[in-house]
Amino acid sequence: MALGNMVQHKLRTLLTLLGLIVGISSVLVMTGIGRGFGESTEEQLATLLPNKITLRQGYSPDTAPVMLTMREVDLLQKMIGRAAITAVAPSKQLWDLAIKGVDPNMQPAMVTATSADYPLMKKLTFSQGRFFSAEESRENAFVAVINQGMLDLLQQAGQTDLTVLTIDNKPFRIVGVTQADEGMFSFGMPEAFIPISLLQRYLSSQSIQIENGALAVDEINVLAVDVERLEPAKRDIERILRLRYGLRAEQMNNFDLSVEGDILGFAQDFSNGFTLVLGGIGAVALIVGGIGIMNILLAGVSERTREIGLRKAIGASNRDILFQFLFEAITICLVGGLLGVGVSYGIGSIINSFAGDGSMVGLHVVIDLRSVFIAAGSSIACGVIFGLYPALRAMRLNPIQALRYE
């Protein structure tokens, strides 16, 4: 009966379904975008280490800023084995070094000077070769590790010998190539890694700064033994640096300690909140569609008043009338929900094709089977909630008055 009534009133049914299709597809697409963002974030955050501590220059209102140098690196390296620290790796990024085959005006390239423990901090994976060793760093060997972006750039420049990278007119032997960057804030920028011991004596750059005879660094990465001993490691680092800088008990730290585990928690909370907000926006569209259903069903009850009176006159109970109109509402909502699922898959495919894996933010829509079940449940709930009042109104009609209607 419900399907027959839908076919009989095609235009009204179409308008009703349109509101539902917009509502259901909005919910699915919005939550799909949120879940896609969450998956992309999780993939990027997978490269972060929950037991990694990053030390950077900080700012305090009562102390002068102090640059981080290789002296602090040496101090922290001496703590390995005596504190809850297992590795220390400084990092200095250089953007103005001349690299043969790279035009900085067309494609910027970065040189990162670091130590042999750097792969432990970034979860680097190699397509070729290896990272340079601690021995090569101590011996000031001219070795380099490049990423896939740098290798592609050298090939595009027509360089035939891909075992040598010329930096600042000095040949560096390429000992390894890392796979495409998949970490957070990594966009495939060409990058080379060289021993930090080479900066002070063998390379010239405006970014190289010497502080009291020691090379200044951008940050120092410290790896705690495990997550359980992260806080003791952080306290040990803070204590040794406060003694190093002569800070009194009432003075604030003039350095900054951050833990990547905190970034993980923040990013997950943000992703969940982002999905809820998008789902709420889609739910508003669904509510608007439900209100349209209620209005059209109320109009249908008014049109079918004589029919209701006739059914009651020949023995239909209030329960029969209630379920008749309620099932009509649920049927309409289910059909609209299924069509909304189909539309959402179509919209998701369009978004994924234009802003998929090739985009910088990796935007994509994820609509799985669970979402379909949620859409079906939402459709049924929408039919019950917004169809109940029209059904109750039809049930309460007086059969005598209904038969006399119009």
C-alpha cells in the first residue's frame, strides 16, 4: 500500500525523496570527509614516535634567549646509558647551499645536516643503500643521503652519474636513497642529508652560525628508551640544561621541550572533533529533509481524510491506521536513504578523483559498509520520528466527521 501510494503521487513523492536524498547524502559525505581526513592524519602520524623528545630554542621573559649548539648535543650524548636516553640527533636545515642540477628559483631543495642517529628519529625507509654511519661522520666523509624527490630532480636535470651529489662545488658520494616522504608535513620536497660535522669547516652558508666556537643547530632530537620512561628522560634533560644555562629555581626555561606523543593525542582529538562537526552539518540537512517529510505527510492525511473514515467505518482499528501511515513514512525514508547512499558514493567518487592521493592535503571521502547501515538506521529513525505525528493525527480522526469531510 505504501509503495502504491508513492507511485500514485509521483510529484509529491519526488519532492519528499529529494529532501531525504540531500539529507542522507550530506551526512554520509560530510562524515566521509571527516573519516578520510582522520585516515590521512593517522597515516601521516604513523611516522611520529611517541617516545621522541624535541629540544628547540625557547623564549623566557626573565632570561635572554640562548642558541642550541653542538655543545648541548655533546652534553646530551654523554647522558646515554646514564639516563633514560638511547639516542641523540641534532638537525640543521640549510636552504641556500648551491646544488648542481637544482635551480632554486624553479624548485627549492633543502639540505639537512644531522648525525648518524637521525633515521631513528624519523623512521626513514630506504629504496636504495643506507644512511651514513657514525664513523663516516667522525671522519668528515663527504657522503650524502637523498630522498626520492632529489633523485627525480637530478634525473630531470640530465645528470648521468647518480652516485654523486655536488653541494657547494664539493662532490658528495650518495650512499642511500630514501623512499617517498609519507610523514606529517612532508610534501615530497627534494632533500639531502649530510653529516653535521662538515658544516663548520667545509661548507659556506649564511645559515651556518657559530656561537662561542660551537655550531648552532635548529633542534636536537632525543629518543627515550621507551614510552614508560619518557617523563624521567624529559626531567633529566630539563635538569641538565637548566644547570648548563645557570637558571635559578624561580626562572622559567629558556628552551622548549616537546613530545611527539602529545601531537598524536592532539591530532586524534582534532580529527574526531572535525568528523563530529561535519556530521552535525550533515545532520542539519537531514533534519530539514525530515521536516519536509512531516509537512507532506500531514498534507497527505488531510487529502485522505475520507479514506481514513471509510477504513475506520468498516472495522480498521486505531492501531491499523497508525501503522499504515507510519509504514508509509518509513518506506519513503528507506527509499530516500538508499538513493541518498547512491548519491553520496557518486559525490565521494568525484571528490576522490579531483582531490585524491595527488593533492597536497590528501583529501578523500571514506564511505564504508558501516556508514551505509548508519544511513539505513537514520532513514528508519527519520521515518518514525517525523511520521509519528501525522500517523497519530490520522489515527485520532473521528470516523463520522472524516466521512463527512468535504
